[in-house]
Amino acid sequence: MAHLGSSWKRKLREKYGDVFTMHLGPRPVVMLYGTEAIREALVDQAEAFSGRGTIAVVRPVFKDYGVVFANGERWKTLRRFSLATMRDFGMGKRSVEERIQEEAQCLVEELRKSQGAPLDPTFLFQCITANIICSIVFGERFDYKDRQFLRLLDLFYRSFSLISSFSSQMFELFSGFLKYFPGTHRQISKNLQEILDFIGQSVEKHRATLDPSNPRDFIDTYLLRMEKEKSNKDTEFHHENLMLSVLSLFFAGTETSSTTLRYGFLLMLKYPHVAEKVQKEIDQVIGSHRLPNLDDRTKMPYTEAVIHEIQRFSDLIPIGVPHRVTKDTLFRGYLLPKNTEVYPILSSALHDQRYFAQPDTFNPDHFLDANGALKKNEAFMPFSIGKRICLGEGIARNELFLFFTTILQNFSLSSPLAPKDIDLSPKESGFGKVPPTYQICFLAR
């Protein structure tokens, strides 16, 4: 679907309008195209559109468990719990801000060791984003050389690429038939199963060392809730939901932020004048002697605009995560029967010509007004919108700001390639967009 490119999707829109049905193999799904259609569905009719559709290649693992793929009351219960718990561990003994600042310092030390030699940043960007989610979920961060940690990151990276590959899109169309044959879908299940084994071991360790008066992290909090509700036979707080919620948070929290950073720094190599302007703003507002913090945001409209534009341009989940309608729903004159799957094509909002002057060009001015202040844009929805908006949106925005500014505060960037030779086209574009592999040099400022 996504690999068919935006020009093809635009042609469909010109022919069929902003709401049209496509058949993914045997099943009809409704596509929402453009900012207005997506907002009308996910915000104005939020409850009706709050169901979750399926992604065929991960269905055998997630089934309908865990906070990302659950529906109905199960989803509401898990989402409430996850938001509250992440907030508590965000604001508790050490705020998320402090955790990100500490992680950013570990990264700076690691980058200093490279002494300006070219490196592929994929793995380090994964380490830092994974460690933030690990500290909330597992109560610990990992050393960048920890073998088990490296193995997990490798599994995430491969799985995200496989889920975004052409063969996964084919599987989406004909899963009823293809599931009986070997292929990408089996590799994805195998990878995710290995990650689940790790989570299972961690849960057992937590269980053995649990102190009810002092929960350390997401898993402890969940185990206590499980204990409290063990006599309720309908409880959603059972082992399966714990495992798959942790997997959801861990996967979503690692891969998306690190991919955005990877695209961001590739864009900085391609447009060095943008990186220089960001550094100028960093020098004026923060200087070189203290850590960037979240209060700096409001005084750094250019940097914020650049981060927004990186998210818009990198367009990470182009077709959105599928929704489904929870009841028979009238939408723009169409009747969508209960359980119809709906794809909010986020890419169509992020490239909406009515909202962005040059949708296919990287230009931070898309988010600045005439006075150079940050301006809101209705079409900016990289985290989706409505009731299913990304759970980790707040954490992700904090990470992007603090990691981005800390790196540029400490390092100038250079590339073995001339800017004009840097290719921005993605390596995979399906469910997700995977940036090309590249080399970057971090030179101490």
C-alpha cells in the first residue's frame, strides 16, 4: 500500500475523494485521506472511530492483547493504567526529563570516543531511546555494550524493517492463505517471541523481588494491580496483557523515536545551514556550560520548528495504525458497518498542500510565522490524533528535543558525502518508513 507512493495515492484521491474503500485482498477497508477527513473521524467522531484494526504480520503474536492492539473495555482499562503509570514514573522520584538528560550525557561521552570518525548512528540512537523506555518499564538502563540489550535492539530493528517490507504488505492482502507458508511473517513472530522471552524473565525477576510499598517501575505497578484483582475473573490485569503491553511500549518507544532521530541527523547533513541556525539558537539560549532542559523549548522556536519539520518530513507511519469503527457509523454520507477497518493516511495530512506550502520539501518555515514564532498547524499529526493518539507522545517529544539539542550543543556534524549527494529516499516504505543507512562524523565543538 504505502510503497505505491504518494503520487499514486493522490490520483486515487482525485478520483474517489477523501473517503474511499479499497480491498486488501478479500477485506474492504476505508481510507481517510487529508487533514479534514482524518480530523472529522478521529476527533469529531472519536468514540466511533476508537477501535483498533489488525496488522496481519503481528497478529499471531499480539492477538488482541496489550495496550496497542486491544479493543473495547480491555483497551480503555489498559490505556488508563499505562498513561497513569508512565506519568507516575515520569514524574516520580526522577522525572523523565532527568532520565533523558542523563542518557543524553552518556551518549555525548560515547560520541566523544569516536573522535570525529565516520559512524553509522542507527545503533546509538536506538540505545538512547530504548533506555528511556527501559527505565520506565523495567526500572533500569543498559550499558551500550550489554550483549542482551544489543540483541534486543537488533531484533527490534529487523522486525520494524520486516514489518515495513513489501512481503509484509503482500501478507496483509492475502494472510488467510499465506499464513500456511514460510515467509517474513514467521521471522517477525520468531523475533517478537524472543523479545517476549526476555520480558518474561524480567517479569519473573520483578515478581521475586517485589516490594508492595515501593513499586520500582511499570512492571511492579502492574503486578501489584494483578494481585489486587486476582479474585475478579473478568480482570484485564493478567499475564498476557502485561507481556504484550510491555512489548508494545518497548517496541513503539524504541523504534519510532530512534528512527526520527536518524532521519533528523541525515537531514542536518543534507541541509547544513539548518543545523548551523539551530546551533546558533542553542548558543544564545543555553550556551555551552549547562544541560539543555525542557523549559528552553519556549525560547527556541527555530529548533522546535526544525524538530516538527523532521517529524513531518520523515513521515514515519505513513498509513497510520489501522482503526476500526466500534458501531455502525454514518460518516460523510457513507454508512460504515460496525468493525469496518479504517486507515487514517497520516502521510496525506503531513503532506497536505492546503497546510504546507511545499509539502515535498524539507523546510522548517512550515512551522514559523512571519515573526519567527512557532505556529500550530492542524495537519501536523505524526503521533496520530484522537483517542488512539500515541501513548508515548509526551515522552517522545521530550526525547527528540533534549537529544537533538544536546548533540548539537556538543558536536558539529559532517558527512563523508557532499550534501548534494545525500539521498533521503527510504530504505523501506510500508507500514513504517525506514531511512537509508548512512555515515556521520560528530566533531567536538
